[in-house]
Amino acid sequence: MIAFSVRRDLRGGVRVERSDAEDTVCGCAMTWDDYVCLGVLVLWLLAALQGAGAFLRGLRFHRRVHEALVRAGDQQDERGRFRFQPKAAVIMPCCGVDEKLEQTVLALGRQRYERYEVIFALESAQDPAYTAIGGWTENQTSPPSRRVVAGLAERRSQKIHNLTAAIAEVPEDCEVLVFADSDAVPGEDWLGHLIAPLQDESVGATTGYRWYTAAGGLAAGIRSVWNAATVTTLDDERLNFCWGGATAISRRTFERIGVPRLWENSVSDDLSLTVALRRAGLRIRFVPQAMVSSSDATTLRAFWAFARRQLVITRVYMPGIWVAGFTLCLNLIIGAAAAAALFFASALGWLGSARVMVAALAGWITILALVAGRSVLPQLAVRKVLSSRGWSWRDFWWDIGGISFAGPLHLMLMLSSLTSRRFVWRNTMYELVSPDETRILGRVTPV
């Protein structure tokens, strides 16, 4: 390494001389190259541990999905009828006519579940979706359905305002509340699978998850990669959360844990619900069969706005999850980049030796392999659930290829979510002051 010595000259002056003397650590000589390699090793070890953890989560997710599919038969009788069928109200907030809205409305009317009704909640009767839904359901006799007009929200998100208005219209004999999204088309057994685990009193709520497919071009592929990275957290009940597009909760639990109060000034329906369930010590059960495929068109700009909004909401409502994701992302990027830089520096003869070059290459490949494995296992698991409802090998190859850019993309989005708590959602600009305070800043004209 570079060293400096201080010496007194013949005239009594002091001069500093540079030398290439070696330090010793634990009796071993250390050069400048050694210090660099040691630093890279430490960074690599941190990244490798994170990568191994991500791989194990992918493995557990794959096993969890397989076990859920094997046990699914226990929830149904010999005729395929779900054994547990409390009366349910399916509530779907709407804003405008989404690309797949008609398919979603019709799919909700074809559930293989005997006792349920559907409530569509809208801001006003002037919303185009109000008339469209009326036309699609006018000849539908079972299940019963209705449209509820909520009015304009003043201190919370319009989605929560719509949901609250719909819940006020739920009949007294409905035991379970189910929330659905207008742009995600469920399968015919979606409702039965989602409600079945509520038989267990320790389960406070059940949830599915949206699976964005890669069909639709560059922006859709990038969105698919970004979204797929979250799915493995759902298997861990310490980290999972309710997704508002597929959540079921008993009406009694909903009221007992104080969700209506939390929703009074909130912007996020599902994360507020998650917080309430955590405080009550209740479990959130992920139901693989309740996953919903979504392939609506998007652009790079729309994807960025959507992803940033999700991260801003997560940072405000569940900061621990946000910090864990940021740390994982940062460690993987820095560790992999350090190993790659050391490999190229050694290959060009700037640093280290041939052994260092080989070791750095092996370390780099190891991290990439762990990240790729984390992608492969969930993709194969989701294929078992959604192969007939939207999943394709295009999703698989986008996710595997995404290891080349997913890390920096995640990091840029997370850093962007630090810059402001403002975002636009369904043409309304919100500012999150805290989990319990939301400011509505006004309407935004669509671009």
C-alpha cells in the first residue's frame, strides 16, 4: 500500500517521504491491492447474504403455492362446491371505464359461490362507468348487484370514500366483506378460495395479489419485472400485506379493529387495513388461487407514476418494509457492482492478479445466479396458478432478463419516493402528511 514517513533532515527541517512499505495485519503483510480486495469481499458477503435470503424466500414461496394447490381440494366437496360459504358482499370501486372493466364485471357475476352480492361504488352518476355497468348487469338476476354513488371526497382518497359509501349499503345479513379492483379479472373460483381461510379465527383477513403480465411492449415488460419482485414477501406473514384488489375480511373483524376510523383521513385502503390487523395481532393469509392477472396497457411514464405512488404510500404507512426493501436493493447493487469492478480491474491488469480476477468473476456470477433463482422459482409457482388466466413464458423471460436492470430501477424509484409525498391517483393530486392525514390538492387534467 501507499505509506508516508516523516524524517528530519541535516538542517533540522522536516520532510515527508512517500514509500511503498507494507502494513501488517495479524502478522500478514497488507498491500494497497489487499485492502481493495478486502473491501470488495465485505461488500460481496453482504450482497451474497441478501441474495441467499431472497433465493430462500423464492423457494418458500414456490413450496407454499404447491402446498396450497394440493390442499385446495379440502375446501370443496365432491361436486366442487365450497364447504364454507358465509354470505358475502363484493365491493368494487370504479372510476372511468378501464380497459378490462366489462370482463371484470362479468367475471364477478360468474363466481362459483352461492351466497353473495356485488356492489359497484362510484363518485358520481356522471362517471361513464355508471352507465356502462348498468348496461352490463341489467339482465343479470344472480348474484344481485347495485350501484352506489359516494360523492366527492374531501379528506381521504376517492377510493376509500367510495368503499365507505358501499359498506354503508351492505345488508345486515352479509358476514364477509370482499374488496375487488375494477381492472383485474378474477377466475370463477376466486371468491370461494379467498373466503375459505376465514374459517380459522386467527386469520384476520385473506389476500390475493395482482400479477402484471409482460404482454404489451417495453413498458409492460418493465412493470412486470418490478411487480414480480414483491410477490415472494406475501408468503411471509411477518412481511405480507393486504392487496385492495383481492381482500376478504369478516364484517365483525372489520368493525372491531377500527378500520372505518383509520379510513377517515387515509389515502390507502389496503395498507391502513394491514396496519389495523397488525395492531390487533391478527394474521393475513395469502391465497395463491386469489391472484389476479392484469394486462392493461401502460406507458413508461404511467408505470413510473404508478410505481412511485406505491412506494410513497409504503414509505408512509409501513416504513419498516420500505427500509428493508431499500437496504436489500442497495446491498445487492453495491456488492454485485464491486465484484464486477474488481473483475474488470484485474482483467485489465490495474489491480490484483489472475486469482483475484477469477475470484471476482465467481463472486459476481454467484450474486447474479441467486437473483435469477429468486426470479425463476416464483415464476414457476405463479405459472401453476395463472397459466390458464394470463401467465406466459414472456413473463418468465422478462423477469430473468430483468436482473440486468431491475436493481438500478428499484433504487431509482425508491430514491424518487423520498423526494416528495405528493402524487396523482385517478386524476386527483394527494399529499400524505401522515398515515392519519391526507390532503387533497385538487383535480389534475389527464395528459
